[in-house]
Amino acid sequence: QKEVEQDPGPLSVPEGAIVSLNCTYSNSAFQYFMWYRQYSRKGPELLMYTYSSGNKEDGRFTAQVDKSSKYISLFIRDSQPSDSATYLCAMSDKAAGNKLTFGGGTRVLVKP
Amino acid sequence: ETGVTQTPRHLVMGMTNKKSLKCEQHLGHNAMYWYKQSAKKPLELMFVYNFKEQTENNSVPSRFSPECPNSSHLFLHLHTLQPEDSALYLCASSQVGGGTYGYTFGSGTRLTVV
């Protein structure tokens, strides 16, 4: 079993729709959760960062963490074609030091 | 220059060639990483350097040889590669404890081994 599971997609939505992405994980020690966005032919860029459980909102993006279910989500409201990218979740625990554990990424296509 | 810069952006090499990938960060970070990204696979951690000392080698074949002369520069020396080594090679940097704060990635080097 992978430590972090993420549906590879592609997830295709019409412009303006809500995009819903999620990851499940097995390590209950994880407490730092991140979402990265990766455009084609580019490196991943940090999009959202959440510590422990709860919600975080930044503009059109909302990150949710449910530690009891070992489940994290990213929602993109009013999606735009420019949101078309691969979204990777990443997480770590305090003992991990430098190490981040990544999901495989979900490819998202927002159609005009 | 800002962020994490990787050169070259694209590289095609034969299996008997020797080449090097370069990474430079201008963020004042103290940890640097090499990752391999293959199609339909998660990011694979290859090497980690803290304050220019290697702290992790994730069972990477010896045909990949990293070098970190200082906290701002990281190289990946390549020799006698195999076609399955074709991938996007990503460099990243962070403060020490990057698992807590997250990484800044470069744009990667797209490597094709022929």
C-alpha cells in the first residue's frame, strides 16, 4: 500500500465549476499538509499549506484536512482554464526532517 | 535571478556519454534535493543535502553522482545511463526541516537517453 494515494485523473470540468481533489494517507503521524500545482514542462509550485486539521482558504482555493479519516482535500472555486495542471499533495511529520511524502498527482483539465 | 534555476532545460544524451545537470538557488536555503519524475509515477527522491552534506541517498544507482559544493549549488553528474533513466529531473531547495515548510522547485531538466 502506498503511503499517500491520489487519483491520477484526468479530471475534466467545465469552466466555472468547482474542482474537488483529494488524497488519502496511512501515516497517522503526518501533521504538515501541502498542495503543489505543476504546469506542463514546469516544476511544482507550493499552492497551499496546512498544519494539522482544519480548513484554510486563499482566494479561490480551499484546503481541508481531516486527520481522523486521514484524508485531505483541495477545492478550486470558479475554475479557469489556467487552473489546468497537475495537482500533487504532499505531507510530512515533525520527525521527518527534510522529507516530504508526495502523492502521484491528479491531472486537471478545465475546459472553456 | 530568483528562486531555483536548473540548466539545461532539455538534454539528450547517448548511453555512453557523460553530462552534468546544474541547480542554483537564490533563496538562502540550506537544504537541496534531487528528484526524478517519470510519467505516471510519483516523485522519487534521489538525494538530500543539508548544509552541503549529503544526508540521504535513496538507493540511487551509481551512474548518478551528486555534488554539492556549497549551499547554493547542486550538480548531478550522469554517466552510462540507461533509456529508463529518461525523465524530468527536478531540483528543490528548502530551509533545513523542509518537510515542515515545503520546498521550492526548479523547472527541471527533461532528460532523454538514446
